Amino acid sequence: MIPWILLGTAATSRNGAELRLYQRDNEFSIKADSQELMNSQVHGSEDVLAKLACEKIANHQEVQVLVGGLGLGYTLRAALNELKPGANVVVSEIVPEVLEWNQKFLGHLADYPLNDDRVTVQLTDVAEMIKSGQGDYNAIMLDVDNGPQAMFQEGNDWIYTKRGLESTFDALRPKGVLSIWSTDPDPAFTRRLIKTGFKVEEVKARARSGRKGGGHYYVWVATRD
């Protein structure tokens, strides 16, 4: 069996957890300590996260979108594939090493999305980007932590609170879209989205793109009417 090779580590702000980037042959994995957060062979739900949001706003004028969490680059690539040449895509990534890993090891996985002229990267907490946004974005795509059950970064919890959702609502333009990735369903969070004023769709997405079987994750697609 081909062994995993540790390529890099990064500190997180919750419980002393450490992010670790591994490679095994052509497969890459990012783990928090021993728990896998993402894998290069399992990105179907990340693709859906971006596609469902961006296809709703791709024809809007002067499109600007915010991607929370760079990860392995798949959400960013899926967004770029849906958007027109004049769009502006801002990526907020709080862990500098994740950006470095994408530049050094991972770019080929999603066809080098960071090289696209439409992309700007901000090394900051996406929560801060949301708080400072006032009708700035046509879409906000959040693939941070495990969803509403945030586990690995301090501050991620705020995004899913009533106040966080209200700030996100304000950061969106009319008919803007918020899409959120999660490992599990969360009926209480769905109700919170609706109370904030969003029209909400809940989508069950396959973990492995285009393949039957395997696990599923969850995506909320919330539209500001």
C-alpha cells in the first residue's frame, strides 16, 4: 500500500487543532489532527455549492462573489466555470498555509483557479469580509469548517448565528444568493435562515461527483428576495 506523505502543517485557533496536508500518489487530503476535512477524490458537494449559487446570478450586472474557504480549490473552480469573464471573485482564506499549499502542491487539482484574472485572495476571516460588506456581493459561498456545527476555527460559529446571517443578508445585493456547505442537516439552522428573510432550498449533494453510491453532504441555497 502506498503510504501517506505529510507535506505541511498549520495551526488553527480552536482547541489546538493542527491542519495537516497529506499526499498519497495522486490523492491529497487535508486533516485537522486525525479528522479528514477534505479529499481530492471527494469534491462533488463543493462543486454543487458553487454551481447552485453562481448559476442564479451569472447574468446579473457587474457580478462580484465571495468564496469563504479556499480548501483544495474545487469550489473556486466551480464558481469560475459558471461566471462570465467580467466577474470578480474574492476568496477569503484565514489560514495562510492553505494558500501556500494551493500555490505549491494543489493547483493542478482544479486546473489552477488562482491563476484566473478574476480572482482576488484575501488572507482574512470571511466573517470580517461579511461584516464589512454592504450590498457588495451577488453571491456568498461558504465552505468553512463543518457547517453550522463549526469545530475547527474560532469565529466560525458567528457566521451561523442570527446576527451572522443578518450581516450576510446585508452584504448581499437584491436577489443575491448565500450557499452554505455542511456535513449534516440542521433543521434549526434552516429555520434561522428563513427568519432572517431568505428563501431557502436544501440540497443533498453526493460526495463523489458524478458517481453513484458513497456519502452525501448538504448545501443550503438561500436567496435574498
